Amino acid sequence: MTPDSVHLRSGEVSVLVDLRSGQPAVLHWGALLPETGLADLPLGLEPAVAHSALDEPGVLALVADRAAGHRGRPGLTGSRAGGQDFSPRLVLTDCRLEGPTAVVLTCADPAAGLELRSELRLAEGGLLRLRHELRNTGEDVYRLGELTCTLPLPARATELLDLTGRHCRERIPQRHPLARGAWVREARHGRTGHDATLLLTAGTPGFANRSGDVWSVHLGWSGDSTSWAERLPGGQGVLGASELLGPGEVELAPGQSYATPWLYAATSQRGLDGLGDAHHRWLRSRPGHPSALRPVVLNTWEAVYFDHDLDRLRELADVAAGVGVERFVLDDGWFLHRRDDTAGLGDWVVDPDVWPLGLAPLIDHVRALGMSFGLWVEPEMVNLDSELYRAHPEWVLRAAERLPPPWRHQQVLDLGHDGAFAHVLGQLDALLCDHPIDYLKWDQNRDLIDAGHHGAPAVRQQTLAVYRLLDELRARHPGVEIESCSSGGARVDFGILERTDRVWASDTNDALERQGIQRWTGLLLPPELVGAHVGPPRSHTTGRTQALPFRVATAMFGHLGVEWDVSRASAAEREGLAEGIATYKALRGLLHTGDVVHADHPDPAAALHGVVAADGSAAVFAFVQLTTSVGEVPDPARLPGLSPDRSYRVEPLAAGGSPSTSQRSGPPWLRAGGVVLPGRVLAEAGLAMPALHPEQALLLRLHQV
Ligand code: DGJ
């Protein structure tokens, strides 16, 4: 017998699905509710009936249903020839509970020939995963427009936060009220995009890092997508997201089905840090989550760009190993005819002109120094100036005979052709079989524009093919780690992260830009999944000059690496870098397993963030002076997330040197080398901070005493 409702509970979160109307509808998604005593909740929440309205108030079904009176953005669009079955009424036929945290619901409209299977899974940390699968049970083709995952928002969620961005400036937050109507973010890049919404968050007015009730959605998909928040005329709020399909992109033959990507939905009464926690805990609970200590990387890109020379790279490797680097990654420029970015993509064989002895001499050298070896690839792309294109000009994604507009001189290899897929899989497989490669930096450097396969829209097919390619390579080479890079941070999503081990958050290594980029990437990803490199003193992307301690303190809160020609660095710089790397190594166990916290610091010119060990026994914080402050001396830093009743010794931490200041004398506790205070006092009263120069950070180490 079908129950009246299903109540999923985990951590601080309840999801209550009402089944009485025959259409599953989420009545509550938010704070944990008691296990019992909810029988009258649907009655208690049933709204009044307005004049000039439906005689019976409709429900907001899991797939928002026009046949039941929903007048907002529809949950399902599609039809058969002549527009038939455009508005199905999907009614519950089966409810399968899988323990206290998961349910699979089946609904059908036999007359419309459609069946829908919806899965809701609530993870331990309260992250809800939701997806639908639609099957055509009819006798002719069903042309799908859109199948969305939606969740209700309470009336008090009146403010929105989402992210936008561009190359070298990813993850710019934008906030605004949720008025009546819809706020819709569409990603039409054929990749997740530099301007990805990442998380679309709604919350109570003024929600902040540590306060406010918040709800968010993220779509685990690396192709086109839509995310939106909507406030309906009746006052009902909705958060939703879906894959954005091209015309005719999904045509279901009888018996065929379409599955949405997973929607990841988080809610918290603790502000944005609560959302971060839910995502981080989910990712860290995956069996494939990187468990080993994240090795310090040196990436050659900003050190040598395309100028590959064995002796120079060997020298770079020597110095890298000397400062404590553990993984050496050879970036773009090693393959056939790749002397600049106009040629070579598609030919994944070592260039004999530049590497007459192959990569072996470099790899052997790197490994003899005790480092692992990584290699850059961009498997989804092709240059017109390549052996591959000359042999197979037909293997380019295109809508018609004409080629799509070039982007960085390149086109997209159409992986929908079996031959193209086999070519790139074969070359990558051979590379990994022939060389001891531990790591691939998997790049993707253009938007998909005018992307068709045999003239039909193909972003979905291409995205799935990329996933298949990654899955196949990982199955063949399970020990190889893969980084998801896309002109910096244009492919950061849970879909790609199912098959990669970290993301490259941005092409800017400017530490000031990185403070923001990493903070907002961190809403979704824990630090161990976010590549963060110490760049050269003068940033290649902004021209800013920054001191080493600030560059190190910034990279410390990610998966730390170096992207700098350290063979040309001064002895003092190398010494400072070695100290910074040693500090990172000492702390990475904590940084990559602890709870990430952000204070709501009153001074917009400064930021305070940190990581608190999961058992509360230790922590690392960074007090960051971004620009100059209005105040003569900084406001006290109130350290969040500590155990209130334990006492901690707080000490300054040197990493690459000490930050520079603008003060006659620093706070006495700092001059004394430390202070011991209870967690509650550190959180409420806080600690005096030094007056740092702009673009400086003070690192703090805390130990329970
Ligand atoms: C774009 C990446 O984001 C960079 O880090 C670098 O790998 C270049 N591509 C190489 O072409």
C-alpha cells in the first residue's frame, strides 16, 4: 500500500514528500522535523482558496505539472507529432523506500504513454540528490523539450545569490531580491562555463557566511543547463535546474528513456558555511575521493609556456624537487607541431623535433628526483593545422557544412564519430601505456558553438562522450589522477568531478583574485579538490606584484602547487617557498579533512577564513588584508567553528616569510608569540589583528590545550 507521505531525515535536514494527491510533492525541505507527529502537517499547511483561482489549490509536484494547475515554469515539456501529449498527468503508481534516507517514486500517465521514475537520496551531511528518468511507453516518438528537477522554497527565502565570471575572474557573486517572477541562469557554452551559476542559493534576508536559512541547487552536468528561482503569483517559491536541450536533441523512440543529471540540493540554518559543509561532506564520503595526501605540484605553464627544452626543464625539475615539490606536470607544448596555440591539437604523439629522445629522459629525471610525473592534454579539440584534421575534416562538431567560428584557433572534435572517439582513446591509452604518467591535466579550451553531429544538436551527445572517454581511460589506468581544467575554471561541476580528481579553478595565479575565486569555488568543493598555485612575484595575468607569504598563504587553502620558473628565482625566494611548502605539508592532513569556515568579518577590506579539524582539536586560519581599511587598526578577528568549551593556543604561522605591516607595534599577544583562550571567547570577543599592508595575510595555527 502506498503511504500518505515519505519523510527522509539526515543530519540537520528533513525532506517530506506528500503522496496523498497522487502526485508526489515536497511539502518540506529544510530543518530537521520530528519523526512522529506529522500526520496533520499537510492539513496545517493547506492554503486558503483565493477568488479567481483554481477551485482546489494544486500541489507543486516533483515534476511541476500543468495538468494539475501549475502556472510557473513547467517541470516537463515535450510532445508527439502534432503536439499530442503535451500536458501529461503523471500519477503515482509505485513508492519504494530504500531505508530512512532514500525513496524511488514511479508515476505514469498511460494515456500519454509516459512513465517517470524519480529518485531522492539524502546523504549523511544533509545533501539531497534528486533525478528523474522519463520513459516513452507510447507507440510513437516523444520529443522531449525539458525535464526539470524542482524543489519548493519557503516564503521567507526572499534573497538570491548566484555566481558569474569570466576567464581569469571566475566565481563573481551576485545578490539580489527574489521578486515575483523568475531569475533564470542559462549556460549555453557546451561546457559548464566561466560564468557558471555553480550554486543558485536563496535565503532569508541578509543571509551570510555563518547566519541565515538558505537553500541551494547545483546541477551535476558539464553541458548546457538552466537554473532558476521563481516566485509564483500565489507566493510559492521554487528552485529548479535542468539540462538545456537543443531542438530535437532528445527524441525518445518507444521504450527509450532519458535521465536527468543529478540535482544536488543543500539547505542549512547556518548560512553559506552550512551549504559548503553539505557539499564537502558528500564529496568526501565518495569511495573515489582522493584519500592520499595531495602532492605539491609544479606546473610548467607559466614557467616556460611553449618553450620546451629538455635541459631547461630538467633544471626546473631539480630546483622544484629541492623546494619540496612532489609532482612535476608538463603542460601544453609537447606534442606534434605544437610550437604555439595554432597547431597540433588532435595529434597526441610526442613531437620528435622538440623531444628527439621522447619524453623518457625528462620523466626518468623527474622520477629519479622522487617526484611523480603529469602531462597536459586537450583531448576534445582539434586544430585545422594537424594531421588529424587533414585526415578527417569530417570529425568536427558543426551544424552544417560551414565550420563554427574558431576559438583559440581550434575546433571541437566530434566524439560522436566512433572513429574520432577511438582515435583519441587509442592515442591517450598508448601514452599512458608507454610512459609512467601519474597524472593528466585534462584541458578544454573553448565554448561549443554551432555544435552539431550530422547537422543535429550534439552538446548532450558530446558531453556524454567526454564522460565515457574519461570513464574508459580511468578503467584502463585506475592509478592515474585527472585534473579538470577548462581555460582555467570553466568546467567545475559534480558531473565532471565524478570522473576527475581536482579542478583548476582559474588561469589567474594572482593571489588577490584567487582569494575570491577560491572562496566561492569552496561553496561547492573542499580545498583538496581545488588546484591553487604559487605564481611568480609579478602575476602574468594582472601585472600585480605580490609578496611570497601572501601567495603561499592563498595557495595553502587549496591543493597547493607552484607555477613559476623557480630555476630563475633568487636563493631567498627559493628558501621562502621551501618553508611555505613545508608548512603546507605539515598542515595538509588537517586542511584537507577539516571543516571549512568563513567569518562574517565586519570590514569589507579584510577576510577571515580557516579550516577546523573534524574533531575540533586544531585549526588553521588566515586573516587576509585585501585592500586598505577605513579603520586605523583592524577589527578583532572572531574565529568561527571552534569547540566553544575547549581552550586553544593561538600562534602565528610563518609560511614563506611573515606578512608586512603598517603599524608602530603589533598586538601584544602576537609579540608574545601566542595566547590561550577558550573557543567561545575566540568566537565571540575575537583577537586583535596586526595592521597588515594590503595583499598580505596572517596565518594562525590553533591547538587545543
Ligand atoms: C589553459 C589552461 O587553463 C592553462 O593552465 C594552460 O594549461 C593552457 N590552457 C595551455 O594551453
